[in-house]
Amino acid sequence: PRAAGGPSAGSIPMDLGALFGGSSAPARLLIERDQFVLDGQNFTVRAGCVHYFRVHPDLWEDRLARIAALGLNAVQTYVPWNYHQAWNASSLGPARVDLDSPSRDLPRFLRLAHGLRLRVVLRPGPYVCGEFEFGGLPAWLLRDGPIELRTDAEPYMGHVERWWGELLPRLRREGLMLDDGGPVMLVQIENEYGHFGDVSEVEADRRYLERLADLARRHLGDGAQLFTSDPDDLAKLTRGTLSPSASRLGSEVLTTVDSCDVPEDAWAAQRSFNPPGRSPFFCSELWVGWFAHWGEPARPNLAAQRARDVAERLRRVLAVNGGTGSVSLYMAHGGTSFGWWAGANTADGMYLPDTPSYDYGAPIGEGGGHGLDEAGGDKYAALQSVLLEAPSGGGSSVPSSSPSASRPPSPPAEPQPLREEPPPPRRLSSTVEVELPEAVRLMEAETLAALSGGGRCCDELPLPMEEVGCDYGIVVYETELPAGGGGPLQVSRLRDRLVAFVDGEFVGRMYRQQGWGRADPKGLLMPPPRPYPRTLRLLVENLGRVGFVDLPWFSRTFLLDQRKGILGGVWLNGTLLNRTGPDGQAGWRTHCLPFDDAQL
């Protein structure tokens, strides 16, 4: 259905260049004299981040229209690999890339942006961070045990080449690149690599970024400017960028910076990693708020992100280099991490799972209305006033050319993005009652068997979720306690939250928060001993794999340790539960409960 206030998808012209006129030459985004140049005119990028995978597809058009009305001329989005490529249980390999189902139809999202005269800054990873599950990396990479990630190593790079080999050519075929008359003008390579790798010291890391850049060029041609993004910190920029001193591609891949607390200093740092004259200031992430972890206040760290303060930071960024500063607001609209897609972070040795809400304190709130700061200040209005009062970004805000259409020799005045803000989102005016006449007990044998097809049997010890084909959601481990069994139950290397049941009755909970994955050493006190065997079921919930660790020396090892479930063992009263049944089979049965569409 049509989103309220926005133009219908059917009304969007697929060739806006033909509609608005222009020359017959393909559009190109160039860099001259430390400025972006588009179709011969100076151009500043004024982008807003919105993640299509965090917005219901029926609302994509509405949210993009609000971004245009904010005063922006581009939209920036990640493309999470794990969201588009699942595991195929039948072929025991990665499934085909899904770019067609409604919530994963990236080409449609880009066409909607195009129709609203918004350019696109695309961030296809393969690692994206974004507080998304495992930073956008597929969990199935962990199925066969430790694997080197985010570096030039196999089998990781083979999987990356196949992923990009389906994603990037699709964008080209559908005419979505700038030089084909499409909206995509900037394409990011990896994401904040200086937090993880070191291209200045580790040969495999330098080759990794270069291979990604070569892949992008091979599939996309010269239709987009490639760039990297790292914090405006000299050490991280040294580790994470393809500067001329570090790489053969130093003059082709633009170094950009994020954070930008002191914009002039950030630009100075950026210029030191680009060739002279090829460093337009681009603050690729200007943080307007922050995300939340479970157990924290609902809107943490926003006292320093008041509307007037964020507006002033934006004003200072736009003023850099004579008013030609480019920016991307992170986030313009945060949205929601649906299903199991919320990720996790770490701090001071603690595991910190992210909440599904990704409101982020953005100018467009999670529900689509104006975002407010803690004092009630309107962030949308504050940022809009800065963007609309600042000098025009210049250049065309839609592609002015297409190889397939003839053009008049002199283009007319360039159109700007549509500025009319859609009406406020509708809110429910009354309570809706939903009757649920039936219920089932999840911890009953019949229910588990029906949901999991009987489960996997039989293993000597509980196995990680990935090894039993359960990448996301919940896993239930089941075994038989011997007659007389009682005392404390202890679990080693629990990931992440455990609920214990004996004969279907609740016993207690455990959580991995005690250090790096160690469950409480005191364990759970089990029910009193009985003279007969009992069934122990341990429900373990995956609360999200960590996607970001700000410890370069530790990140590589830590990423290898992102398997979920029970990675160690289970002890009852000091005895390891690895008993075998009377038929000689091992005693642990595993039920995988992702609660996905197929299972439900």
C-alpha cells in the first residue's frame, strides 16, 4: 500500500535524466581542488542514513520523503550480507542471495530514492557494524569452526567474492549506478577497518582492502567513487585506509572520516591520507544520537546530543573548506532491528546486547515523527533549519544523463530533492484487544518435536548452535538426569541467556554477563533428588553476536569466538553430564527454534 503523504511507487519515473534533460555524456562524480564535482558543477553531499532493513518496506517511500524534506540530497545505507544470504540446509552451503523478497528488495529501495531525487551512498561491507547481528557477517561462516575474518584469507574471501559477485552486478544490470542514470554515486569499502586491521603493517590486511576495491571496480566499473571511512584519529586512519603511501590504490579510493567533533581538525586528518587536492571534506558519519543496550536507560548518552548542539555541529561541518563540507547524518532515521537481527557490543569485559529499538535519537523518530531530545527539543526542525539555510549543495540532485536517451545541448536548471514533508504518522486512538484462545507449553516433548522435527540426537556434549544448523534464535538442549540427581547445575561458556527446566517445570536462569562468557560459578540449585530419572531441558537464547570490539590486538581472536549456545559443558553436582543412554548413544538431544516463517 501507498505510504501516507508520499508519491506512489508507480508514479516514480525510472529515467529522471530523460525527464529533466541533460547532456548525453554519462554522469560522473569527480574530485577537483578538494571538492566533489558532479556534471561540471561543485557538489556537496548532504546525506542521511536510513537502513532499509530496519524499516517495513511499505514505509520506505515515506521515510525517504521525510529525508528529502529535511533538506538532504542523498540517502546512505548499509547492505548487511547476513540479511541477504542465509544457509541452505538442503545443499549444506550458502543459499542464493535474496534481493527480491519485499523486505530485501534493495533495488526497489534505491529506485524509490531515485524517484525522490535523492542520490545514494552505498555501504555494502562485507562487514558493516551498525549494531547489527555479527556486524552483518553471516553466522554460517562459523559453522566449521575458527575462520579468519575481514582479511585476505580463505575460505572467507571466496565467500565474499561470491556475495559481491551476485550483489554488485545486479545493481549494474538494473541501471542503478550513476553513470547509467541511476542514483548510486559513492560506494564504501569495508567499514572503520582501522578499529580491526592494520594495512600499514599487515600485508594480508592491505591486500584485503585492495581486493575489495578491485572487486567493486570489476563489477561496477567507474560509475561510483570508492571510499573508506574511519574515525578522525590518525592511528586508526593509518591502520584502516588505502593512503598513497600504503597502497597502489591510494589515488583511487577516497579516505573519509567519521565522528568529526572538531570538523577542521577532522578535515586536516583526512587530507593527510589523500593525494593533494583530492580530499573533499566528507564527514561520513555525524552522530546525532546513540544506540541502547539492554539494562541501560531507554535513551542513553543523549544529554550531550541536544537538538541545538547537533544543529551547531552540523553547521560547523558544512562550513569547512569555504562552505563545501559534505556530511551524512547517522542516523537520519534509525528504525527497528526486527526479529533476531539486533547485535551486541562489548565494554570493560562485559557483553552488551543491543535493544531491537534503533531509534538512535534521530531527527526522524522510530515511529516516523519528529525526533525529540531529552528536553523536548525538535531535532528534525533544528537540523532542517541549518540544512535549508546553508548554501545549496550545488550540482544535480538527480542524474542528468542516461546513455539510452537523447539530450538537448544545454541542460535546464538542475532540480532539487522534493521538499514537502509527508503528514505526521497516524497513531492508534484506542486499545486493540486480541484474543488468543489456545496456548501450548514450549517445554513439552510433543511441542519441541513438532517445532524442530524431532531435533538432533544424539551428542555426547551440547554443541554450539552453528554446528547444529541453528544460526539465530533459541536452542533447547535436552538430556536425562540419573535417578537421585540433585545439587548445583553449572554451565561452561554459556552464550547467552539460559532458562532451565526439569520435567517441564522452571528451575532458574543463567546469563553470560559474568566476564567473557563464564556463567555464574555457583550455578543453579536443582530440585531435590528423586529415585527416578528426570528430563533436563536447557533453553538458550542467542542475544546477538558482537559486531564491534575497539581493541585491534584482540578483535581478530574475539570475532572467532562468536558461536552461540553452550560452548563448554554442563555439570551436575560436579559431574560432567556426558552420559550415554542404555543403547550406547550419547545423551544430548538438540532442538533448533529460530521461529522463522518456515518453522511457524
